[in-house]
Amino acid sequence: MSTIRITKDNFEQEVLKSDKPVLLDFWAEWCGPCRMVGPVVEEISNEVAGSAKVGKINVDEEMELAQSFNVMSIPTLVVVKDGKVVNSTVGFQSKAALMNLLK
């Protein structure tokens, strides 16, 4: 399973109504640290398939979603479980640190 492109159109179904935890990666094309964390997020997506979801939100295309999560810097990674934010971090993180967010 690969990452899911999250938009305001599928946000409720894919994130809020998800029966699994969802790791959200807020990113942008022009963001260097976002490009560094991207492959790590993709790896995690493949490893947690079945037990969690991983979604990517382009902050330039989905400004409303970024604002609703108070995203001020990117990459911002947020874990949503049962419709509520349970964990978050800002900036490049190691794979181990991101996996710990999902626990």
C-alpha cells in the first residue's frame, strides 16, 4: 500500500472516519526537508499497511486542511486516531521516530 493523497474531499472518509490510525504528512514541492522525509514516509506506508494509513497533504493545494491543523512549518507530521490528533512533530524525523508516533 502506498500513501494516500488527502484532499478536503476525501479527508472525512480517509482520516476522520478511519478505523486505523492515520499518519498525515503536510508537505510542499518546494520544501527541501519535505523531499527528504518523503521516501521515509513512503517506506512507513508500506510497512504499516493493514494496521495504519499514511496520507500526504500538499499545503499549497489544501490550505484549509493545513490551517485546520495549525500547520506553521513543514514538514509537519500528525497522527490522527478515532478522529482526534494524538501525536505530532515538525521537521525531518528519522523512520524510527515516525514509527513511534504511530504507537
